[in-house]
Amino acid sequence: MPKGAAILPKQDRRGPRKKIQPLTDEEQKKYDDFFRSEFTYLTRHVILLGGTPEEAKDAVQSALIDLLQNWYTVQAPRPWCRKAAAHHFLRSDIKESRADRSARTDFIARRGSDDSYSMCSTLEEWEFIVNFVENYLSGIQRQVMAWTIDGFEPQEIAKQLGKTPATVRSNLRHARKKLAAALGKEYPELARSTGDAEGKLK
């Protein structure tokens, strides 16, 4: 399976991928600002879910193509893109269609170059936390922690993942305890400086 496979999100899979339509200058600026501000965080989100950096970048770029095509109908782009990127990552074993490849080519051409890959240098600052999450969390606890690191509250995470708030809070609590225990074992001095297991990651 080549890197960069793009899969249509659920709402678009019954038909061919829509051609990217030009935005107004104002909407184009909003989209570009969103792209620049969120690309690194979206990439980190997919890495936290278990993707490699390359898989994460490809999934995020595909999600941002989807966002561009649905720009006027998406009401909450931050959670929408996280779900779309996760979907692309989890479905990356499906063969990329000709329409998908065309959409990706058009997207890169419109931006002038595929400069998205140079926007992730700050991911190195999160390598420590990413490695801890990868080593000690799995399943729903990993998902919940990825959303929490991105600043979402349990109520919103529950809505996006189709869980109850109580389930999210329970998994988040257990995830924090696991990470705190691992931190205390491997880096006791650092653990003492970051507070108890109920505190948020710094």
C-alpha cells in the first residue's frame, strides 16, 4: 500500500470525490489560517492514535482535502478534522482511487508546493509524551488521551467518540494513573514536579 492513500469520509463514500471549488478570498484566508495552525496538532493526534509520522502526515493532508471540499458545511472544523484524519489513518489499507489521487494533486498544486511536511518540526517537542502514550496506553484510553491533549473536554470527547461522558472520564482517569505510575517509575524526579495522576499533562 503506497503512503498517502486517501479514503473518502463516510458522508462522501457513496459518490465520487467532489472537485475542489475555489473559495472566496476571505474564506481562503480562513482555511489557510486553519491549515497552518492545526496541521501539526492534527499530525500529533494521529501519531497518538498509533500512526507513524509519515502515516499521520498523509492522513492529515487527506483530512484537510476533505475539509476544503466541505468548507461551507463543516460547523466545527477542529473535531471534524480529527475524526476525518483518524478515519483516513484507520482505513489506509484501502486502495487510493484515481479521484483521490487527482484531488491530492490539485490540492498540492493549489498551495504551490507540498509544504505541509515542513510544518511538523515542533512535534519533536512532544516526542516524550507521544512515546509514553504509545508505550502505556491502548484502545479507548489512548483515544481519550489524544483528544484531551488537544484541549477537548470530556463532554465534547464523548460526543465525538460516541461514548458517555462518564465512560470518557473513567478512561481518562485510568489513563492518567497509568502514565503517572510509569513516569514515577522511570523518571521519579520529573513525576514529583508534575503533580498527581489527576492533574493534566504539562
